[in-house]
Amino acid sequence: MRIASLVTNGRPFLGVRAPTGDAFVDVSSLLESAPRDLGAFLRTSKAEREMLERVVRDARELETRARVAVKDVTYRPLLGGGKVLCLGLNYVDHANESPYEPPKYPVLFARFATSFVGHEQPIVRPSLSTHFDYEAELVVFIGRTGRNIPRDRALEHVAGYSLMNDGSIRDYQMRTPQWTIGKNFDRTGSLGPELVTPDELPEGARGLRLRGLLNGKVMQEATTAHMIFDVAHTIALLSEALTLEVGDAIAMGTPGGVGFVRKPPVFLTPGDVFEVDVERLGTLRNRVVDQSELEKS
């Protein structure tokens, strides 16, 4: 399944992509008790989720009134309501192009909900900096709570996968030994468009081509097989210290080709369009606006 947190006519709803690809099944209109966003969906019981899946399957077959065309929806950021944990330097080529050594243990930082927008929503270059950089990433959502999760059982805790642009304000990121401030300016990152369940992908989402495109030009390209810490290993390591809860998201790092290491540097400017494209998952697309432009609207 492909699941999204959406809005139509001012009403938030949970959508499941129709097989035709041009519409969503509005789950929230089919059942009064149905969740209206991804986090609520992930927290439903197994029995409730099976009932929802059955209702969605019937709706897909019957082409009911619950069908909403893609052109009529607005995407909300695909947040699960839990922690958003991000890996740094998790591709060898990105570690090599940075001032740092490839990590022997995951480099971890956090992003907060206010730093994200959804698919096709504008990301914002802040008035304080022009050093606005892009990072194309795969994201893992946790669907089952656990602590000290064995590596060989780690994928049992995955609810699905999505995409992220880990938009970064580089000069602020480098002002302190840790990166939190440069990774959390409001509306500088994007997350979505959909959660793709594991049954639609290779085990651990391994070996998928990942690209970052700026105005249609490929700036980043790798496969998820090039990650230093793969999905299962990452879940096992993080759960040694943290309880991974339903709705948590883990961004798996970005490959080489980011803007600040290029000569000359390439930073996002108003009017640019950046896309994160991952094979079999889809494309996350956002236009860049200046903060002053957003404040006028």
C-alpha cells in the first residue's frame, strides 16, 4: 500500500493510493473512526488496521465516492507523530567529500516537525542565510515499538519507507559542534509524499537507486546498497540506546554531490525546484521560495 496524509477542500484525511495512480481512496470518509493522518494509522491495533485494509480494498474495487483525484489534494508532511532521527555521513562518497572521517558508529541528529513541509509545498530559504543546501534521503518509519532489537529481527519493526529532503542551512550548521540549528529552520525540509509498505520493496529497501535533482539536473546519485549502516543495522544500533516507538522516522543519510562542497558551491535559490527520486518509491518535489516572499502572501 501507499499511504499519505492529505487535505481536500480544507478537510484533512488519510489517503491510500488507488491502483490507477491518479487518485486516492479517502479512508477517513469510509469509516467514522478511521484515522486522518499517518501517525494515527500506525497506532491503530492490528484488528483495526485489518478492517481498514479490507474497507480500502473494497473501495478500490467498487470505485466508490471515496475516490479523490490526485490533482484535488494537498500533501501534508508525512509525519508519524514520533521522533525524527537522522543519520549523517551514511554514504561513503558523502563522508569522503565532507571534512569528516567515515563514521564507525552512526552520526545522529534530530529534526523537528516545524522544519518540514509536504510534497509539492514550498520549502523556504530563510532571510538569515543564502547557504541553503539540499540532501536527498530514504526514510524508514517504525511500526512496532522496541528496545535492544536484534539485527536479524529489525525489519519486523518497519512500517514502511518514504523520502526526505534534509534541507540544511550550512553556515548555521557549522557554527556549533552539533548540527541541530542548521537542520531545523522552519519549513526548510520536506517529507513524503507517501509511506510505501515493505511488501512493495526489496528487503530493507536495499539496492534502490536514489537521486537528487536540481531543476531537472542530477546532482546526487547512488543506490541504497552504498549506505554504511543499512536499515536493519541502524535500527539495531539505535535501539540499544533509545526505545524506537511507533511513528518514529529514521532518515538514512544522503549520498555525495551536496551543494556546499561543489566548486563553486551550489545553493538553493528562490524559483529552484529540488526533487528526491527513489526507485519504486516515487518522487518528492518542492519549489524554493524566499522567506520574504512567504511572509507577503
